[in-house]
Amino acid sequence: MYINEYAGIRAKIPEGLSQASDSALEDNEAYNLSNCETNEDKIRESAIFYDAVFDNTTDGIEFRFENLPFAAPDDPNYDENKYLDDNSSFVRGFYKDLPITLEYQGRSEAVLNGQVYIRDIYTLSGNEGTQTLAYYARKLDDKLMCVIEIYWFGDETVEDYEKIFE
């Protein structure tokens, strides 16, 4: 079970996913920073705190928080849609040199634990099959954005994964 009282999150983590160690989280942060193509992406990635990651070799759920004054110091109106637009640029750059096809499936609202998040969905298709990526963003206050990333291979739908927040 993952609980973050400040963000109002309660998630029953699916079987088969293990919580990543602090050193694995640090390695993940360093890896993401090394793959940033623009200074803006580097600034935004540097402003992210990974609270918890639960994963295995193919699937995972990441809970992170973005320090908005650091990530977007010149934009006091930085919101979920702007975050997801910036994230889209990062995701496209991150996967551009890999032998996969990245397809954007769309943006919509999703309700997790009674809170409205803005959600972007992508699919990655390649030799290993098709993986779905779902990014959720919710601005908690003027200084903090909650971001949840869920990724998986298989026939589950995004709605199947959203049930872990009920």
C-alpha cells in the first residue's frame, strides 16, 4: 500500500511490483537527467522528487512531486496541462533513438482517490510488444505538482490500473 496524506493518495500496489530502494531512485533520477535534450527539461527533471517507485522488469508505478518554483520559475500559472506538454517533449526525446514506435493516445481527466488529475496516455510498440504509459498530473498548491506514472505490458487497460486508487 502506498499512502501520501498530503496529496490525498491511497494506492493498493499490485502483486509482483516491489518498492525500489533509495539508491535505485537516485539512479533513476540521474538516468533521466542524462537523457534530457534541452535545458528546460534538465531544470524540470531536477525539480522532481521521487517519493516512491514500485516496479518489476516491465511494469511500474511512480509517485513523484515537482517543485514548481524551481521547475517553472518564470511561470506562476504553470499547471497540469503545461506540465504534461513539457513531459510530452521529454518523453518524445527520451524514446526517439530507440527502435520503437511511440504513439500519443490523448489527454483527458481521470479521478483518483476522489481528486481530478489530467492524464496523458502513450503506447510504445516494438520487438518486446506494446507497453502503455500513463502520466497523471495534479497541482496540489502553488509550489507542488503531484505526478503519477504507470507503465505496463499486457492487456490491462488504464481503467484497470486506476482501480488501485479506490
